[in-house]
Amino acid sequence: MKNNTRYSIGLVLVAASMLVNAGDRGSVLDKQLCELCHGPSGTTTSELFPQLAGQPAPYLINQMKEFRDKTRSEENARRFMWGIASRLSDEDIQNLATHYEAQQPAPGGKITNKIKYETGKTLYTNGNADKGVPPCLSCHGEKAEGKDATPRLGGQHEAYLLRQLKVFYGNERPAAIAMHEIVKGLSDADLEALAHYLQAQ
Ligand code: HEC
Ligand code: HEC
């Protein structure tokens, strides 16, 4: 019994140190390869570069692999991410994802348009049954924090969110099957309202 307990504690410690090491290696790679664009610890003020801090690791892993195998192919993905992703091993990708997931997410931005914000909040929370739009929070979470392969949207740059929502009308992110259906029920004004609400979370 005693030996078993000691053995379990030992295993927990080994597992914990493996996690720390993955984060450390991720942190080194981040500084060498990613920080230039994505900012320190995956938070940036430039709307061109998405926030990575606090993004669930499984989502990040999927995206990095989709850049590497060139299945995520919108213009900025091709221009900025294909080259660098081709240099990453599976282990690098895992380590980077562990690193970013553990970072403090960027704080929410300012609400500059109250009407847009409220419209976005209602859509995010309730969807629009008449147009076949499910509530976003059923997948992205109550606080837009994301989970597993579903991304965090809270605190993401407004312009980046809007660009991606428009990408879902085409075929440049083939893995985003649910999103392709969902955007069909949304107008341009809806997309703008949602992006404004989400950047402020
Ligand atoms: C030269 C600038 C640049 C560098 C360096 C760079 N990125 Fe990016 N990254 C971008 C841009 C721009 C986008 C947004 C692409 C788009 O809009 O489609 C992006 C998107 C991403 C995304 C998708 C985020 C999301 O919310 O879907 C991930 C993940 C990512 N980068 C990880 C990394 C990692 C890891 C590194 C380092 C190995 C890195 N990037 C290096 C510019 C860069
Ligand atoms: C059925 C689950 C589901 C629902 C409902 C849903 N999403 Fe998503 N969404 C996803 C998944 C999964 C992804 C990641 C797709 C991928 O891997 O490319 C995603 C991706 C996104 C992205 C891209 C984020 C990034 O960092 O590039 C945005 C923006 C987004 N969703 C907004 C919304 C909004 C707004 C709604 C409500 C109108 C919504 N989603 C409803 C599952 C969902």
C-alpha cells in the first residue's frame, strides 16, 4: 500500500515535470519563431496577428497542422503561416500548443458601439432559430473561452474575427464544417455585431 502510494506520487511528479518541460520548449520556440508576429506570450495589439494566449491546445494543434499540410489556405494563412509551419515537427507543435494554452488570455477590448455590442450578445447567446443559427455559446462557451478543438473567441481582435467569419463562406478552412453552415444564416451586420461583442469579452 505504502509502496503503491509512493509509486503514484512518483508518477504524478514525472507527469508534471513533462508538462513543464513541454511548456518550456514551447516558450523557447515561441521566442525564436513566433513572437515577432504574435507578440510576447501570444498576445498582440496588431489586428493582423491573432491572439494565441489561452487558446485551447487541441485547437492550436489542428490549426498548425492545417497550415503545415496547406489545407487552411486563406490569403493570410498562405502568406504568413505556410512557410513557418512547414518547419515544425509534431513535437514542436505539441510544445507550442501547451505553451500558449497556459498563457493569460488578452484582456477584452473596449465597447465603442453599444447597439452593435447588444446585438452581438443576443446572437451569441440565443442564435437565430428562424435562420437556422444555433447559439454560439453552445460550442464556444459561455464566456467565449473555447474548449478542446473549439477556439476561444473572447478578447480576439475584432478585424481578425470578422475576416475569419467571412472566410467560412468559402472553402479555405475545410475543417470548419459547423461554421460553414452557421454563417449562411448571418448577415454582414450580424457578423460585425458578433465580432464587436466578442473582442470585448
Ligand atoms: C510573419 C508573421 C507570423 C509569424 C512569424 C508567425 N505567425 Fe502565426 N499567424 C500569422 C498571421 C497573419 C495569422 C492569421 C492568418 C489568417 O488570417 O488566416 C496567423 C495565424 C496563426 C494561428 C491560427 C490562430 C487562430 O485563431 O486560428 C496559429 C495557431 C499560429 N498562427 C501559430 C503560430 C506559431 C506557433 C508560430 C511560430 C512557430 C507563428 N504562428 C508564427 C502570422 C505569423
Ligand atoms: C457546433 C459548434 C459550433 C457553433 C454552434 C459555433 N461554432 Fe464557431 N467554431 C466551431 C469550431 C469547431 C471551430 C474551429 C474550426 C476549425 O478547426 O477550423 C470554430 C471556429 C470559429 C471561428 C474562427 C476562430 C479563429 O480563431 O480563427 C469564429 C470566428 C467562430 N467560430 C465564430 C462563431 C460564431 C460567431 C458562432 C455563432 C454565430 C459560432 N462560431 C458557432 C464550432 C462552433
